[in-house]
Amino acid sequence: DAKTTQPTSMDCAEGRAANLPCNHSTISGNEYVYWYRQIHSQGPQYIIHGLKNNETNEMASLIITEDRKSSTLILPHATLRDTAVYYCIVRVAGDYKLSFGAGTTVTVRA
Amino acid sequence: GAVVSQHPSWVICKSGTSVKIECRSLDFQATTMFWYRQFPKQSLMLMATSNEGSKATYEQGVEKDKFLINHASLTLSTLTVTSAHPEDSSFYICSAIGRVGTGELFFGEGSRLTVL
């Protein structure tokens, strides 16, 4: 049973910000929100994670709503190399058995 | 950062033969590794948890006699697909838990198996 809901696909323009939504309305208090992406024919790549505060790293920003029922991954300046399937996953710290949903297929267009 | 490497990246074999895929943690020790399978246009499905020095734990519906997992050292786990058939053709991906305290998972590049 899916713990997260993401749009199936989205397009964005190169150089623009890409905002990827994720709903996790049944998230528990001890579950983190993780984002991974998978470029075609490669293994998943970790992007970012957070518990309740917004987070930013060199790849992206993660905005988590105050009620923690949804979040948004922001790629500030999308490039063609950001074309990938993006997975939003909720998990408890220390639980490494990831359950991947269908993710969002992001296509960055020139 | 931590790196997990898989070998081979791709392999083609005849039906009925066995194929071994290796997963190595290159700069850290991994007591636990995970094996996933991904069919075309589908998401990753967890197959099993590989534990160093003990038996692997398989997910429901995964045949342990068909997908043999050996985790003989702290840096190497192997997945052997025995008596492979065309329906076993898939993208196999491993992951490893990073250094103690980091809490992070690192994924290999994946191994594409094609069974003729």
C-alpha cells in the first residue's frame, strides 16, 4: 500500500525551477521524507531528506508543510541532466528497506 | 562520497544457465545490503536483504532457491540467478547502508540481465 502519492509525470523548461509535489497524508511522527531520483538505466541517487524543517543542499530544496502531510522538492535551475524519475519515500530512521512507488517522471526540455 | 559498484553492468545469457552479479561497497564496510529488481517501465521491487555472515532474508514471493544471495565479506554481496529464464530478464540493483551514523543508503549502478 502506497504511503506517498506523486503525479505521474511533469515537464519543465531548462533553466527554470522544477517543483515536484508529494502527498504523504498518513505520515507518522517518526517518519522522514526522502527523495531519490533514477536516471534511465542507472541506480537511484539520493537527493535530500527532512523530518519537519525545510532543507536545502547543493542539489535541491525540500519544503515540508507544517502538518507534514505533503512536501515539495524544488530543483532550482533544472538542466537536461535532471531528466529522471523522482521518488518520494517516507521512512523511519534506521529502516533501510525502501518501498518505491511509481515516482514522477520529470522531463526537462530545452 | 560512499560508492557502491556492481559487476557486470550488463550480461546476456542462455536460458537454463546461472548468472552471478556482484555488489561491492568500495570505501566502506556494509554489513547489510539490499537487492532490488526492476522490470521495464516499472518501479524497483525489493527482493531480499543480504546480511554479512548470515542467511539472506527474502521478500514474499521471491524464490530463495532461484535467487541465491551470498554476503561473505563486509564489502561484497553476490546475487546468483540460477537456471535463468527469459522472465528473469530485468535490471538488478543493490544498495548498501553507509557508514555507521550516516544513516544513508547508497545504490549501485545496476546490472541488466537479458536471458535468451
